[in-house]
Amino acid sequence: MSSNDLSSSSSSPMSCLGHFCSSALRAKPLAPPSSETSVRTNSGQGLIRRLSLFDLILLGIGASIGAGIFVITGTVACDAGPGVTISFIIAGASCVLNALCYAELASRFPAVVGGAYLYTYTAFNELTAFLVFGQLMLDYHIGAASIARSLAGYVVSLLELIPSLRDNIPAWVGHGQDISGVLSINVLAPILLVLLTIVLCWGVGESSIVNSVMTVTKVAIVFVVIIVGAFKVDVSNWTPFAPNGFGTILTGATVVFFAYVGFDAVANSAEESRRPQRDLPLGIMGSLLVCVVLYVGVCLVITGMVPYQFLGEDAPLAEAFKSKGLNFVAVLISFGAVAGLTTTLLVGLYVQSRLYLGIGRDGLLPSIFAKVHPTRHTPIYSQIWAGIIAMVLAGLLNVHVLSHILSVGSLTGYSVVSACVITLRWKDKNTSRFSTRWISKRGEGIICLVTIACCGFASGCIFRFGASFIFVIVAAVIAILAALALHFWQIYTDPPGFSCPGVPIMPAICIFLNIFLFAQLHYEAWVRFVVLSIIMVGIYAFYGQYHANPVQGVSLV
């Protein structure tokens, strides 16, 4: 073998590694306001701006409040007692902090779809954005299938109110017929997914109408439940308010945090909002605040109607009303659950297609995902793909057993979005107030952000496994020092549009709390995070890095 052959064979792996690193570290450049979006629209390749502020608020409510408002409130109250109200307030306050970060970026990038993936691509790099996309998408796929199965079960329960159908509907129709382990047949769930996918492919206007009708129905039922239940409240049931101590209230907050997940769906409608720079922040914050009010209202009613010790775990709210002789409200709750699950599923499928659309435009996945119907102006191929995956999972698998690996994507996305708020505010990427020779300003900031995240995870693990609380304090102090370093070592600019208050301290708090909650997840969720990240790196190495097209900038307005 000649020396040239040896040189080429040895340099080939190095060149591949060099290409991978250079591709993985490139970011999507910010571009000044341009006509790119209008060009897409005029050529039939873009989406249509049809969503008003009211539509966006209903979109966020529809994504956040499902059947869980009728179940999780009572389930957590079994341990936290009437203090479950404080659990929801704490979790809601934490989500408000995350929502403020989303609101700033949604206002800053109102021209295109992509949400957390787009923000990460712009603030950090291509590979990190691809990993965030993968974690979010797995959550959405499994979540959609699980919700579809729950919806099918509620629909069958309503049908069984008809005397001739009671106990005559086979399990494989709606409730699921277990075969072995994870395998479980469900016929109705895929049918419901087909119907919702057709609605979403038909047009954003039509799907928005369906979501609005179902969301208004759901919220109206919740208000009826709160008002009727308020007349049956016995205030003595609120004493003691925290029977098992504040620890159970804090633990309950980590559980109910995920009841608010969904407000971020509003950020993915950037390209279809009529006035995105104004309406997106208002839609995100408005929908979340409505959800906080509804959850707190239901908590006060359910713990006031029945002593917390007697709340059931499967259908606590319905059982509470039945115990007071209000059977019609229990039936109403079933209709509310159907409406809630329908909107949650509809918005979940909607968000999936917009994420696929964004990543397809960037070339990280095949370009077919970027195709938009010329007359319906919907990403029809992305929408069908998302529907097919959900149909297969919901029809053949008992996805409920996979529920403990969910929420990884949401917490990952929330943490990265908070970090994006900080990095995009940095004025100069090359110098710092305290000049150092060995690292750039950006490097200093990244180290601080990683330190905060690691401290959040360490604190969460210490809290979870019951180690000495002094270690939690030490980790928190280190995180505080890192946040102060971000504050004093970096120079920040004011963004256009909505501005998140308290940068960088408040986003740093979000990162710490989100990763703290990440540590509370089942250990299999940690394994899922690592395994999926490895798979996504492999997909990027063999396809994404060669087809990505990040040179087209992101229009700010």
C-alpha cells in the first residue's frame, strides 16, 4: 500500500469527524425582517395567518386541560389534603416563569414555526436543536396515543349509559384488550385519530373552530362543576389544611406541574397568528393563567365537599358529587372529560405537524415534511405522518405503561428555552467585563448554565432519595453563584417586543426548577433520555448533517 493510500485512509475518519463537528456546532443565523414568509404564502408554500388572540388562548387551554382536571386534583389531595390547592399554585407559579421565557422568544421569532427547536437552533447549535426536537417529539407521539386511548375509553363509557349497550361493548373496542405485556388491541382510538387528522388537514380555520367549540364546552362544564360544588362545600373539611406536612404539598407540586404542560403549543402557531408579536405572549400567558384559576377552583371544591381521606383515586371528583346525590354532575364530568381529551389530542397533533414542518424546511429530515398543501395551507404530509404514528401506537400498544417515561421532552424543552432567553440577550459573544485569555464570553456563560442545570439535577436526586438536606443547600448555593456570575459577567440587551423580566436570574431559576423536576421522574425516563439522544445523534450523523440548510436566517418580525 502506498504512502498516499495510508494518508487518505487515516485522514478520512478525521475529515468525517471534522465535518460532523463543524456541522453540529453551526447555528441558524438571525436575519433582519424580510419577505421570506410572505413569499412562502404567495407561492402556496406557507401557512395562513388566521388565528386571533382568542383562538390562541383557547389553543393553550385546549392543550393544557384534559380529563386530568377531574382526576389528578383528587388523586394528589389524597396525600396533600386541602393543601393540594397550594401544590397547584406552586406548580402554576413555576409554569408562569417558564411561560414568560416562551413569551419573549415567541415575540422575538413571530415569523416562523418551530417553537423550542427553532429557538435552540438559533441560540445554540444544530445538533442540540435536533436533540431537543427528538425528546419533544417522542413525548408528543406517546402522549397522543395515550390520550387517544383514554378518549376512546370515555366515549365507550358514555355509550354504555344507553341501557341496550351497557356491558355489551367488547373491551377491544374502546377500553383495550390486553394480549401480552405491552401489546393491547384498541379499535376506537385509531378511528378517533383518523377523524382528528382529517380535521387538521382540512385547514387551520376548521380545526380552530373545533378546538374552540370543545374548549368552551369543557371550560363551561368546569365552571358548572365549581359553582354547583361550591354550594356543597363544608369549610370544616379544609382543617387541617396540610395534614401530612408541607413536604407532601411540595411533592404534590412536582406531580401536578405536568397538568399545566401545553401552553407552549401556542408558540408553535407563530406562522398562523394574525398579529404574532403581540398575540403570542398574550396567548401563552392568558391560557396559563386561566388554567391556574380553573385548577385551584376545582381543588377548593373537591376538598371542601368531601374529607380528603375519602377521596377515590380513579374518579375522585365524580365520586364526590355522587356522594352528595348529584349524579347528573358526574355524567356532566364524563362529557367534560371527552371534550378535554379531544382538544388536548387535537392540539397535540397540530403541534407535531408544525414541528415536523419546521425541521423539514431546515433539511434535518426529508423535505416531504416541509410540503404545504397549496389550497388548504396545512403541512398535510407532516400531519398525516403524525397521525399514522399515533394510530399505530394507540391501536396496538398499551401505551399507558410507557407513561412514566413521558415529560422528559417537556422539561428538556422548558430548560433549553430558558437558556435561549439568556444567550440571545448577550450583547457581545467575544468579550466580557472580566477579560480572560482562555475562554470566550459565550464559553463563560455556557459553563454557568450547565452548572445551574447540574445543581438542579443534584438537588432533585438528593431530595428524591432522602439524603441530608444540607447537600440540597450546597447545590442551591452553587447554582446561585453561577446565576450571579451570569448577571455580573455578561452584558445584556433589551429584545424587541415582549421582554421577560429578571434576566438572567429568572430564567436561571426556571432551569434549576425544571431539572429538579427532571430528577423526580422514574429512572427509566433517564434511560430514555440517554438512549434517544444516542439514536438522534446517529440519525444526525448519517442524514441530518449532510442535508441541513441553516443558512436561511430566521426573520425576527
